[in-house]
Amino acid sequence: MRLGPGAASERNASAGFEALGAGASLRVGDGARSAGNMDGYLALEGGELKAGAVCVAADNRHSGFRAEDAGSLLEAGPHCRADGNGERVG
């Protein structure tokens, strides 16, 4: 799957952008924003997620960018940033 420039995902119960499972592939265009989700950008169980330049992960409850499990790949483009992510109390 490909999402174009400026894609946004906000206030979701799970990840803003996620590639789950072997063979799953997600390309997110330049300037994407993931905010207020469980995780910002997430690759799991062999999934592959590539985020374009200047992407932002902000105020997500867990991580901004995360690849977990064998074979998973997360590639963030130039000037991407993660701001204010992490466990929230209350």
C-alpha cells in the first residue's frame, strides 16, 4: 500500500501507520504526520514500513517509530522526527 504526501493519522486506538506480517508493505509519503495514536509508525511480524522525508510522530502513547520481531523493517526518511512520545499516565 502507498499513501501520498501529507498523509495524517491522529487519535487512533492502535498505530497511526502499521505494516503487520510477512509480506506486508506500507509506503508513507513525505510530510506524513502520526499523532495521538498508540504508536506512530510500526512494523511488526516481518512487515516493512518506509516513511518519506520530514515525517512526524508526535504525542503517541508508546513509541514514535518502532520495528519489532524478526524480519520487520522500518525506514524513516531524512529529517523525520519523533516528539513527545512515550507512556502516558492518567
